Amino acid sequence: MTMEVRYGASPADIAGMDTQRLRGEFLIEGLFAPGELRFTYTHVDRMIVGGACPTDKALAFGAGDDVGTPNFFDAREMGIANLGGAGSIEVDGVTHELANRDVLYVGRGTGSVTLTSADPANPARFYMNSVPAGADIATRLIRKSESKVIVLGEEARANCRSLAMYIHPEVAPSCLLLMGITDLAHGSVWNTMPPHLHERRMEAYCYFDLPEEDRVIHLMGRPDNTRHLIVANGDIVLSPAWSIHMGAGTGPYAFVWGMTGENQAYNDVDPVPVARLK
């Protein structure tokens, strides 16, 4: 298990950032290494993002050395989405079977988590978001069929998409974590349209199911001072509360969105008209 640390940045900083530094601050690459468990701790609302790709042996964690508590979950909750082949997650001795696009909510007070793939040749790809929590909520498996799906966008604007809520007050409760998966309709390329800000929450995007030769151009920054990141399959973008977020792909793709902050009001956003962007 490895834990990288990111410290976050002010919106005033990005004006002087070149491509390398912008990627170093806001883009996380290489989380899904075969046979490894990797985490990144960001000081942006203290979210931890993680990736695990178990192959011939299970991957386990639970110690709290990296978060300053005896156990990892003493003051944290987590969502784990399976973006690969079938797998299982054992939480304190209870095993949960996850198919592709299933999500497991892991509550505060958990002791240990063990991640396993059903077939090492087609391994699970477990993507994790963990945030501080102030309440004890029971661990729960949310299957793809149990998510709440909202269809958004317009075909004429190439932004038709299906947004599936998993860890959300309307589906499965948590303390502060929100988590879901968005799929683009065939022929659409734009996500999160119109772009917006949510000053009371940060967000992390994990782009997946993107062909090897394709990329997503993710736009970020202040509305009057935007920047872009070129994102590959399995990359994660950290989006602070002060940044817009939207993207367009050169091919089909999906993404996991995870949020935390002051509230769980999904519609607590400030839309930004595209015509205002600079």
C-alpha cells in the first residue's frame, strides 16, 4: 500500500502553472496498477482517492498510520466502485460480491477491508473515495440496478448522459460522501454541461472505459481564467470548490464522480454560461 500526498492550490496559482505543474497539482495517474493498492491523500477537503487491482492475491488495508488514527476508518467513510471484472470485498469478516458498476459504502468504525478479484486474468478495478465522517452508518452494497438514474442533456448539443446516483440521500445514506457514475450516450462527448461551481463542495472525477488511443479534455479553473488537462483512461482529476469542471472526449467514456463538503445537496451549484468562459 502506498499513500501519496497532494496539498491543493489557490485559484490565483494556476495563472503561473505550466502543463507539468498543473498535472502535478490536479491530476492523479497510475492508481490501477496490477497487484497493487495505491492511495492519494489530498488536502482538498481531505479526500482520499484510491485504486486497487488485485490479481493473484488479495489486497488489504485498515491501519490508520497515514491518517493519524489507530485505524483507517476511525473517523472516515468510503465508497468503493468496481470498474473492472467481478470481485469481492470483505469488510470485518463479511464478504460482498461486486459486479462491474456495483458500489460498496463502507461506514465509519470499520476495522479491515480486503479486496479480491474473481478472475486474476480479468481483475476487478476498485476505485475508492474516502472522506472524514462524523456519524456511524452501516456498510451497504449498492448494485447497479439499485442506483437512481437521471437522464440529462440534449442530442443536438452532444451532451446526452445518464447520471446514476449510488451513495446519495435518495439511494444509500452517508455522512458527507456523495458518489455516482455518469455514462455518455452514443455520439455525445460533453459531460457536466453547463459547467458550474459549487463553493461548498469539492469533487473528484475518475475517467474510465476510455479506449487506449482516446483522451478526455477536462476544463478547469475560474470561469474567466480556464485551463485544461488531457486525461487518459483511469486518471483522476481533483476539482476544488473554486474550479469549474466539464470535459469532452475524443471517444466513448464514463466517469465516477465523488463529492464532499458542507452538505449533500446535489443541486447546490452555481451554473456558469458557456458564453462567459475565457
